[in-house]
Amino acid sequence: MDLKKQDVVKNKYMSTKHKVKGIAPQDNTKADLFPLDYFYYALENVKKAQESLMIVGQDDGCQILLVNLDMLITICKKYPITAASSIYLLNRKKLKETFDAWWERNHKKIPAKYRNGIKENADTLFEELFAIRSWAKSE
């Protein structure tokens, strides 16, 4: 099959001239935006989890925020430039306040043998989240 230049469909992951900028998997123009897609997906899930923590009538001691936050932080550590360019989209202070309010309402619903460990893990995740540097001047 002989494709001419005008026959090639372009999307946001393709450019007319492919460039390799380094040795990492994302260091080329056809792959460099993929981490951003995963970042936005994880960010969206953190925001949805935050919303679920605000529904007081549905409190049952379970929540999905921490696992989503862990995934977002993992992406941010692996791709710090992606994180720095977009972490401002998450109001980290409000997220922490939401979790703390949820914790006050729910910590007794969590089995006592897990309570301290879960709180320690949450505190560690929030420390890591607040340590992520942002390019935004004010956040």
C-alpha cells in the first residue's frame, strides 16, 4: 500500500516530523503526550473520589480516594514535568480538608487494627502530594 503524505491521518500524538529527544520511552514526539493523558485520567478519578467523600449520608468507612491519590502520585513521580505543568488543576488544600472531614466522621467505622495504619498512609500520601512542585505561580 502506497500512502502519500496527504493520506496520513494526524492526531495529537503524531507530528509531520518525528523527533527522538532521549532514551526514555516517552522521549519521542509520538509518545511524549501519553503520560499527560494518564495524569488527567488519574486526576479525574481523584476529583470523583473527593466528591464521594462529601456525601455525608453514604458514609460507611470505605473510600476510594487514597488508592486514586496513590496512582496520581505515582504518575507525578515518574513524569515530574507532566505533574509540574498540570498539578495546579487539583486544589490540594481542599482535598486534604475534605479527607480530614471524612476521617472525623468515619474513622470509628474502620476496624481498630487498621485505623492507625490507614491514617499514617493517608498522611504520607498527602505529604507526597504537597511536595509535588507546580509551575503555576499561585495555587
